[in-house]
Amino acid sequence: MGGLNSVGNQMNALYFSATGTTRKIVTGIAEKLSENMTGKAEIKNLDFSLPEARNRMRKISPKTNSDCTDYKLCASVCPMGSIDSGDVTKITGICI
């Protein structure tokens, strides 16, 4: 299982890879995407197959604030359902 996200000039490659295959695929995709960005992005690997990474993940929460336009897109796409759709400034769970 793996995924990518980018913030500014940094791309996060997140994966759970017991055998290393998913890591190779996700980091390869990240490298190709980075080449197509304006200014090569820094790639940060987040290997959730390691226990310390999974423990760190439990402490992460979605970022919302009072500047939100209440469009509710964040609540509808949050894979953990951690953003309250009635009030998107309220966080009800953890973030992956």
C-alpha cells in the first residue's frame, strides 16, 4: 500500500512495504513526478512498515482552521473520516 502527496517543493512518498516492492514502486513514481514539477521536489520517504513510523502516524491530525471556506471537500475526501462535515474546523479522529 502506498501513496503520494506534495506540499510546496516537497513530495511525501508514504508506503507500507514488508518486502520492499511497494517502496520501489512508490518512490519511483515520486521521482518521475518530481522531474515534471517546476524545480525538482525534495522527496521524503515515510515507511510505515517500521513500528516507529506507525506510532508517529497516530499523533498526526488533519490541519483545519478558521480560514476555511467551509466548502467541505476536505471532509468528503478524508480517508479516515476525521474531519467533521458539520463543522470542518472540528477534528474527530486521526490522520493517515
